[in-house]
Amino acid sequence: MISLPTDTTQLLSLPDQHGALLADYDFYPHLDLLHVRWHGHLTADSLVRGAKAGMRLFEGRSLPQRVLSDHSLVSGEWSEALPWLHYEWLPAAIQKGLRTVAHVLSRDPASRLTSYPGNPEFMAALQQQLRARPFRHVGPAWQWLTHH
């Protein structure tokens, strides 16, 4: 197991609509990397809310070039967010400077991005416009992300 660097800036712990933790946002300035750790039961609405909150953290400046989106601890089905991610979030994130994404898959098969019907189109767009890969564990995702 890899230990992540401790020289991070915690930007936000975002609660969901019920007050439970939805996502933590940690920034590693020396790596230009945003680590988003998602929590709990994700829905399309909560994923969009969390993605928008992440974008707002960098309002008026570039996004980090690297994002580690860790879904390992979530459950829930959020495929209805794929069109928004594909046609709104992705172009905006690229325009603001995002270049590389590592996505850590959920341990819950029902919550894995790779199992969703709209996923092939979204993944194709993602991989055409960014360096992007799915991973099963944070350690390999971190290693790949920090070396690209």
C-alpha cells in the first residue's frame, strides 16, 4: 500500500443534502493535483453537485492539471450524470486546464463507471481529450497520475 504525501491543502469537506460527508477535496500544489475522495451513496444529483463544488474551488484560476477521483468507498447508481459529465463538465474542465484523470472504481459493482450504458461514449471522449485511466486501487492510480 502506498502512503500519500502529507504536504496537502484540504480545500473542502462537502456534505450531502442530509449532512453526511459527500466528498473531500485535497490539493497537492507541488504536483498540481486535486484528490477527490467520494463517500457514501452517490446519485446523479450528488455527483453533479460534487463536481460543480470542485470546479468552484478554482473559480477565477486554472484547475489542477491532474485529478484523482476516488470512488472506492461509494455505492449507488449515478449513470444519469454521464451526459452532464460528457457535455458540460468535460469541456469546462479541459478549458480550465485539466489534463490527466485517474478514476478509482467503486468496490460496489453497481456503482462502477465501467458498468453504465453511456460509459463507452463518455470514456472515449475522456480518453480522446485527456490522459485518463480507471484503476481498482488508489496506490497504482497515484503512481500513474504523478508520473504523467
